[in-house]
Amino acid sequence: MQLDWSIQNRPIVALSPMADMTDSAFCRVVKSLASPIVYREMVSSEAVIRKNKKTLEMAEIHESERPLVQQIFGARPQVMAEAARIIEEEDRPEGIDINMGCPVYKLTSSFNGAALMKDVETATRIVKEMKAAVSIPISVKMRAGWSNHHECIEFAKHIEDAGADLIGVHGRTKEQAYAGLSDRSVVAEVKKAVSIPVLYNGDVFTWQDFFLSLEETKCDGVLIARGALGNPWIFKQIESKLQGKIVTEVTLQERLAVVRKHFDLHLNQYGESRVPTFRKHLSWYFKGLPNFKPFKEELMKAQDRTSVLNVLDKIEKTTNVTLTVTP
């Protein structure tokens, strides 16, 4: 399977990479509902070349996830290139994305993530050496800038010249992190400045946001991040609208069926003892829903598979809880 970034396949619909969220289990849930391109959570290039067992397991791909782009982070061009080569050889993703946008201190303090936007020379060397090391497309995910929203425009030109096949731009700066609003206008300027495909990212929480973002940025597609957490149906809704179909609400039964499926995949991936690590997903699936507090407390205390499933069954049998997603 190959990535289709051709002009005929517009708009591009994609799940954005999110640390500790877009693992294999979640990507498989998304792909069970629709057919977006999925970007896996980032892995460390340094850990890949050291053949760290946990990191290599994170990069393993189930066939149902394809087409898939694996994101990696790092600050050393040769290490990034070797990590890309290893991942292509062992896992055969359809593309590799370079993280030049993560704002967290743990990464930027070591000149990874968004810190690369302050070092054009290293950033472009990374792209060039990775392009030379693999046969699959290389994309770059960046921010609007470090502190200035317009830094991404010139930076994107350098990234294109270095050989990147696609750019994804989050409309916030590193200093904003996830606060304030995403600036769609500056991403529109990036789209005008380069000739390779550009994907918009930021504040896309509904299928309507997807189409509004396309209209305002004229980008080739959209990367959906937090808007997909607890709401993998957003991709199905977008596809329905693109196909001229009526966008429908998500029923209680549909929601709970997906939660159960995701829970099962999560435990299959990490083991029966990892119920606590699924709680972050449960919080997203039921966030802001009325009359839900007692069930949430039970779910947060549940320690095993049976306990969680029993609470989900109880929710399904309770008629005074409304669980719908309104298009």
C-alpha cells in the first residue's frame, strides 16, 4: 500500500501523531470506522538505533492500520537517518514524519521537536539525510514558530528545498503550547509559499471544523489531533460529508461498542495489568456528558477487564444517561 498525496486525492484526511495516544490500538480503532491516513505517536531516533525493545515494539504495525506514517524525533541528522532506515526495513510504514513541532520542555531542551525551528541548518540536514536513507516519503510536522507566528513561512521553504514531500503545520507557536487559538491565516501563507502538499493542524474538534479549516487555509488536507480523542467517529463523519451522505449522530450503543473494542485492543497490546493506562481514553470518550459522574468514578477505580466491562454494561442499561455526538 502506498501513500496517495497526489492532487487527485484531496482533501487529505489524517490522524495527527499524539504522544501516548496514537498507538496501534487507537489507530486500529480509527481505521475500523473510516479510512484516514494515520500518524503514529513519535518514537526516539536514539532509542531506535540502540534497538531499545520498548521503542521497537511501539513502531510495530498491524496491517489494518495502513497506510501509516511513523513519526520520529531527534536532533542528530545521521542518527535520524539511521533510525528511519531501520524503521523502514523492519516495519515498512508508508511514510516517516519528522517531529519539528513538539513544544514540551523534555524535547526542546535537547534541541528536539520545535527547537529545530531555531536551527534551520540542522533541520534541513536531517531532511536531506533521511531522504537519502529511505525510499518512502518524508514529511515534517512543525509549529507556526517558536515565538513568532510567521517563522514557519521561511522555515517551510527551507524544508521544501531540503526535499520534504509534505509539511504539516500546527497554527500555534511553541510558546503558546496548546493555549490560545490556532492561527489558520499563517498556515494559509505557508500553503502559498511552497509547492508541496501542506496539511493544517489545530483546533479541529468537529467535522464542521475540518471543512472550515480547509476553506480558510486552502490546504491540501487536515491533521486531526485532540478532536479525535474520545471521538474517532469524526473521521467517519468527514468521509460521509465528502461522499454527500447525511452526517449522523453517534448512538449510545455505537459509542460503547467502540469503547469496548478499543479497551480490548489496548489490553491485547499492553497486557491485562494495564487497565489504568486506558483511563485517559475513558476520560475522553465520556468527557462533558451529563449524568455521568457516578460512572466515571467507578471507571477510574476499576482495576481489571471485568470491572471495566461491568461498568460499561451498567451505562448501557441506564436510560437516564444521554451519550450522543451531535453533528
